[in-house]
Amino acid sequence: MSVMTPPRSAARPGRASGPREKFSDWANAHRKWLFAAPAMLFVGILIVFPLAWTLYLSLTDSQGSVRAATEFIGFQNYIDVLTDTERFWPAVGRTLAFTGVALAFEVVLGMGIALLLWRPFRGEKWVRVAILLPLVATPVAVGMMWRLIFDPNIGFANQLLGMVGIPAQPWLSGQDTALGTTIFMDIWQWTPMVVLILLAGLTSLSDEPDEAARVDGANAFQRFFYITLPLMMPTVIVAILLRGIDALKTFDILYATKGKGGGSFHEVETLNVYAYGLSFDYNQYGVSSAVLILFFMIIIGTMWLLTMRKKAVTK
Amino acid sequence: MTVLDETPGAATSTPVPAHRRRKPLGTRAYKVFRVAALVLVVLFLLAPLAWMLLASLKTNVDIYDTGKALLFSPTMENYANVLQRNNYFVFIFNSFWVAFVSTALSIVLGVPAAYAMSRFTMHRSALVVLMARVIPGVSLLVPWYYVFSNLRMVGKFEVLILSHMFVALPLIVYIMMSYFDSLPLELEESAQVDGLTPIGAFRRITLPLSVAGMATAGILSFIFSWNNFMFALVLSGAKTKTLPVAIFDFVSYASIDWGGLMAAATVVTIPIMIIALFTQKYIVSGLTAGATKG
């Protein structure tokens, strides 16, 4: 097709070349950057400047008011943060535990549900609606909803446990159970996301390998583990990547259910909650920026590892 | 070996008809298991939402009475309280306005950008825009807060909209890029043969063909903005407070008014769920955009 496209001047012989046409020609010739530049400038200014600023703040003792004079203190904030075994490292641990456990459940459950939905059935529409609703629900509202359900005295969760004879649990208010409870909330809200991605992957698979294996007498489990799962690996990794980035940065439900500092014992204080608290509840901008830079490096590192893994799988 | 030899023959002698793949597979036991599992999944996903809705229709006395979990006399009192006394109509308008304007502006900026990035395969530029999805929001908030408080703009709609665009724009670029990737080039090329300029071809051919893609991107961006909590928590003021922040304020009082809280939570989630029900197809295609490209 492109071979047939004649030069534009030839397509419009004898056209007057006034200033409007000149502008039009210029715009058409430079449309690549004309189209892309506004959005890139917008995002670039809003990212590059804050990132550079965060980097700068992390090397200063900025605190209190954002307008207060600050002093350059080199890597002191990083040293303080990296040797802080009371808040920083537990927050790293919680962030990774939250993300790892939530993702593990979401991927396994998500794959299970996607397989259930793979072949059409009656009432499919209703199941799809049920999958969609948690996904679009406002996370803060979802947090409030779970606060009531997990309330130790009047919550539905303990009523349910009571019916099967299990003693009541403290859930969100327990020092050891709070993080697990928030992980449960994340699983409830975001497994549907994994289901949708995996289902899109399953639907795009060719049926032939599966059929061939069936003719060869492979049972359902063999077909899943030796045919479907390997073919699905790239999609699974995309799902982990997309969900993982968001899970690492989880803030809304943690702040909505446990408030400042992730609760009075910092039970659910992940890196994002910690950094937010340092910045906006305690105004420790210098330390907060150091935490954020380290957090950012953790996210980039995780993404890089997963992208490498995906390349290995796709080959 | 005999099995292997038979396979291709079997496959070619009885070509699999297209409708075959639409047939459910498996035995009776699997069917029963499948129905049971699906019922469990639906219950797991919907029961909490139903519980929230029921609690929003109860008086606080009934909420504390575990015997009245399902049987109670419903009341609209909580909704009346939330909407009238707590001024939720204002917050609903704020949320809607911020989501609407930030989505509209992001479409204006994002769609041409996505087009250029798709047609000229500008992968590195795309990466810059997509970085915005990776960076933790808090690291942007500190500098933004500093700049905007110096400009005395914290609490204004402009700032809130700007911050929400920061979420919306990358999302729209991401979705529209994969949409433009899937549109055939031939249409634009033949339009240019017929005398349209490249920009003219984009405007008159590609854009009208992309309405579905833009709807997808717009709806998702609206939902993300509506649900956004952290940016609004820092950057909104008394007059621009959005719904998620308003709900959060609900619990800062000494004792929790559960009925009111659940009514507020329902008021926030219901509009977005209704939108989702009517635009299900678009939401699913947007959330899974680019996920299966490999």
C-alpha cells in the first residue's frame, strides 16, 4: 500500500501555498512530535521535577514546614533509614509479605476461577457481573465495609466462625492478625483483576495443542500442567507484573482500616504507608524522601526481575 | 508410537467444527463441581457488598443485634443523614467534576500521543509516560504540595484535576496504544491516496474508528479518578473534598456511626457500579488491554 502512496505535493497539484497551507505542511511533517509532545511534557514535568526534588530532599534534613530552611546532610538519611530496625525494615518485610502472599493467592485463585469460566455456561453473565463489582468498588469504601464485617463484636466474620464453632478472632484489631486480614481484603478486591487478564489469555489460546493432548489420552490435570499452563506463562507474568506494582503500593485500604502509622503497633505499616506518614502526618520530608527512593528502587527491581522472567518464558 | 501416528490422522480426518470449542467439556462430576465452585465464588465476591448494603438500611441498634442479621425493618434514615446533614451532594458533585474534567483533558492529550507512539513505534517515549504508573504517589505529593501551597492553590479544583490527570493520562495512553496497534494501517493509507493529509486521515478516519477505544479508556479513567484517595487526601480542601476523603472523615469521630458509614460507603460505590454494569464490555477490554500480546 505504502508504495502506492504518491508524494502529497503530487496528490494536490496547483495548490496555493499560503501561510495556512505552510502550517499544515509543517504540522503534517512534524506530526510525530506534535502529537506526542504535549502528553510527554505533561507527564515529564510532573514526574521528572518531583523525582529530582525527592532525590534532593533525601539528602537534606528537611522537616516541619515545607518552607523551612534545610541543610545538606549527604547520605545521613539513608544511613539512618537503612539501620532503622524498628520502622523501616519491618515495613519492608510487611510490604513484601503483603505483596507476596496476596499475589500468590490471587494468581492461584484467579487461574482456578478463569478455568471455571473458560468454557461457556448458562448464567455466565451473572458470574461476570459478580467478578466486576469488587474490582470497580472504591477502595476506601471497601475498607470501611470490611471494618464492619471484621468487627470483633458485631462483625459478620465472627458470626460465621461461631456457626462452625471456631472461637472469635480479633481480625483487624489484633496485632498478629491485622496484616493477614488486610491481605484477605486485597485478595477479595483484586483476584477478579487476575481472573480477567488470565481469561483473556485463555480465550486467545489455540485449541489445537489441548485437543491433540486429549486425543493422546492426557487427562485434565496433565493437559493443564503440561499444555495450558506453559502456554499461559507469559500472561501469568503480565498479571503478576500489573498486580504486583499496585500491591506494593497499596495504601487506601490500609489507611482506611488502620489509620495513621498502620495502627498503634504499626501492624499494617507498609513502605507506602510509612512514607506517607513521614511526609504528611509527621512532616519528616528528608527521611521520607530517602524511604521513597529506596521504595522506588524496590519496585523497579521487582519489575525488572519479572520482565527478565517473562523474556525467558516467552523464548 | 502408534498413538502418535494416529493423532494427526484423527485430527485431519475429522476437522474440528468451529462450534465444537464452544461446547462444555467433561463429565457429570466435573459439571457438579463447577456449578458448586462458581456459586461459592459468586457468594464470596457479593456477600460482603450485600452486607454493606443491608447494614446501610439498619438502625445502629439493629446493627449491634446479631440476631437481626437478615431480618429487620429497613430504614432510609442513614441515607437521609448522610445526604442532608453531611452535605454528600457537594462531595458527589466534587468527585464527579474532578473525574470528568481530568478524564476529558487526558483524552485530549493522551489520544494523539498514543496514536503517534503506536504508529511511529516510539517505545522509549511510551515508557516515560508509563513510568507514571510505577512511581509511588507519595513521592510526587511532597513536591506538588510544596509548589501548590506556595502558589496558594492547594484545595482548588485545578490542582486536584491536575493530580488525577497524572493517573488518567498514562492509563489512556496505555489503552489507546494497544487499540491503535490493532487498527489496520490500510484505511489511513488509502485515505491519504485519496488526498487527505496524514493529520486529516487521523481526524476523519482513525478517530471515528476509535470511539470504542476512547470509551474504554475514558470509562476506566473516570473510575480510577472517582476511586482515588491519596491525592485528594492531601490536595483537596474543604470546598473540593471528594467522596473517598469524605468517607474517611466519617470515622475520625470518637465512636463509629456504622449505619451512616455504610450508607456513605454505598453512596460512593453505587454510581461507579452502575456505570460498570452498563459498560462491562469496555471495562474488561480496557483492563486486559495489552495483557495477551506476549
